[in-house]
Amino acid sequence: MRKSQAPLVNFICPLCGQERLKKRWRIRQLKSDLLCKSCSVTGELNPMFGKHPSPRTLKLMSESHTGQHHSLSGKGLDKLKAPKSIETKKRMSESQKKNEGRRNYGEANGSWKGGVSFLPYGSEFNKKLKAEIKFRDKNSCQICQVSGEEVQSPLAIHHRDENKQNNKPSNLITLCPSCHSKVTTGVLSL
């Protein structure tokens, strides 16, 4: 009789007390063989308990996993990644040099406005003025009407004419972060 045709035998697991079926040829007189599958893989009853793989086995296991992604990668555990070789760093540097003209910063960026983002705000543009504008606008975005309590990030005060020195209340408007980014990139207009 082949092992696959062996008759099933009822037995009761002494640890969990549940009745299980096992093929007769699998039941030996070892403690772990008299337990159900879920109970036999824990602690001292596990057949591998106290055993350690040989250096040869460790090497084979390592080679079989070569090229596979670590299960913890992409979860802020970049320290697990191997350092890049000198050849890889050179290849990456050459690739960046080739793409230098296609980069999207400065004047090459479609949203470039002549460097106005680096200009300082006027001295009147302070917390008190921002609070007054938010109060005037009922602490809600003036485009989508979402209130400040409904958004996770704080509401922004936007200059309508994009002149940071023009801090007149008529030039300032309260916007949520989403609408503010759409206005500054030109997707929405005021």
C-alpha cells in the first residue's frame, strides 16, 4: 500500500483536545506525531527546536533569495539595503549628467515666475494679520468652502496678485492647502 492510500486514523491531540485525522503511517511514537499540526510546530515539540542550519545550508538559502525584495523594504527601513558599488554610483552619475538639460527646475519649470518665491514677505504679514483674514473669511476656504476644522493642514493666506509686499486685506484670501496649490500652479484662477 502506498503512503497516499494509507487509511486515516482518528486521534485526540493531548494539548488542545481536538479530534484530528492523520494517516496511519504518519503516527509514530514521537511526541510531535501524537499532536495536531498546529500544536506540534510550537516550542520544544517543533522538530527544528534547538537545531541550527549548517553554514552550507545558510549559503544555499541566501543564494536562493538573491534578487528578491526584502519583505520590509519600502517601510522606512532603507538601512537594510546594501551600499551601492562604485561602478553603480558612476553609472548613476553619468545618467544624471545626460538628463541635466531635461530637469524641471528653475526657468525650465512651467510654473516658474521669475524667482518671486525667494522674495521676503512684508513686515505687516504676521500672525495677527493672518488671524484677522481667517476670521473675516469665517475660517474656511473661499473656493471650496471647507472649514479649517475639516482639513488636517492649516489654512493658507494667499496673495491674490502674488506680490508678497502687498499685504492689504483686499489682496489676501483664505485657502485650504489643496486649493492653494491649485491656485499657485495655475490650475485654478481667482
